Amino acid sequence: MIPYRDENPTTLTPVVTVAIIALNVLAWLFIEGAGAGRVVDAAVCNYGLIPGEVLQRVPPGIGVQMAPGVFCSVDPSPQYWTVLTSMFMHGGWIHLIGNMVFFWVFGNNIEDAMGHVRFALFYILCGVAAAATQVFVTPSSTVPMVGASGAISGILGAYLLLYPRVRVHALLYLGIYVTSIVVPAYLMLGYWILLQLVSSLSSLGAHHETGGTAFFAHIGGFVAGLVLIRLFARRDYLERRVVLPGGYRL
């Protein structure tokens, strides 16, 4: 299921949501070269989060092959700043567009529930929690972790807690057949986190150096969103919103 809108009106202009989307797009175009040639591989190496590098669990120079002739080597000193830069890097057009669609559908309502400054801090903290979870599970990995999905997972966790029964419109792909469906948020987001849990268990037996999706980052970000929303949501902002079936509860 791919969401494209929800029935959840907002009162605030989502300036931070739009700004974060713009930063991700600009990073993709001007730092990653829109995926052209080896520019994206170099960007992922330089700005992606490498667990083994941050924790200094692998010798300098050890790396992983990103593409034919392109290797990502571990730096001799921990690059802690990549915890933040990795949140704005993506591995491809589909990766970027998919993340930004989810973020737009659900992010504007979470910004509306806490205000601009709180939302920006909430987003960063969820991204950091997501990265920390993946690093903890794969401490010796030399595979760069990139993408906004960890932070966006926190948005999804917050949305599930605040608006579990809000109707979400989504595209459902059944082979070559595509249809539109409307489901409550708890069904879509519950299915999503269940998929992450099942996939994370499957990935435990896989060889981490082959790359792939950082499922544990998704889970860590989601849990962070569930926990932090109680601290960041403003009751006065919630109470001025249009009352909807299945609305907020704190």
C-alpha cells in the first residue's frame, strides 16, 4: 500500500515539512548528482552512516564494494556527523520519492500537532534514534546507511498514536492491477510496522555486508515516535484542530 493523502485537515502551514522535503531533494540533485554515474556512490560513502566506522569496530581501510570499481572505505576516525547527513542521502529515485510521499502524507499533521520548532527537533531525534538502533544491531557493519526513512518512521509512530482511525487513501498494487483503497491509519501503519518486524527477523540471518534495507532503523524510529510524541505534542494545538473520528489521544 502506498498512501497518497489522508482525511486529516491541518491549521498550520507545514513549513518545516516542506523545508525538509526540499533539503532532501536538493541533496539528491546537487550532492548525489541525481543518481548520475558514480557521484551517488561517492556521496553515500562520504555522507552515509557506517556503523563499524562510528564505533571503530573495524580496521581503517576495510570497506564494501558499492558498484563495479567503486569501494567505500572505513575512515580511521569516527565520522559522528554522518548521523545527521545520512538522513538526507538516498540510494535512488524510488528511495527518495517513496520516503517523501510518506513524509508529506503524515508529516504535516504531526507538525500541526506540535508546531514548527518542536517538529524539527522531533524529526531529528527520531532520525538519531533510528540510526542508533541500526548501529547497535549491526555494530561491525561497513555498509553505509542512508535515507530519511528512520526519521519518517518516527512520524508514522506519532501518527498512529494521535490519529489511529483517520482515513488514509492509498494505492494498492495487485500484480499488474492497481486500485485505490481507503483504510484507517491504524491498519496501514500497523501493517507497515509488522512488515518491518518480520523483515528484521529475516535479516538477522543474512550477511550484513550485502546492504539492503535498515529494518531495525525503521523500528527504532517508530518506537521513538511513539514515546516522544507525548513530550512534543501540544495539547492546545490539538484542541484547536477539527474534531475527527478516531482523533488524538495523549
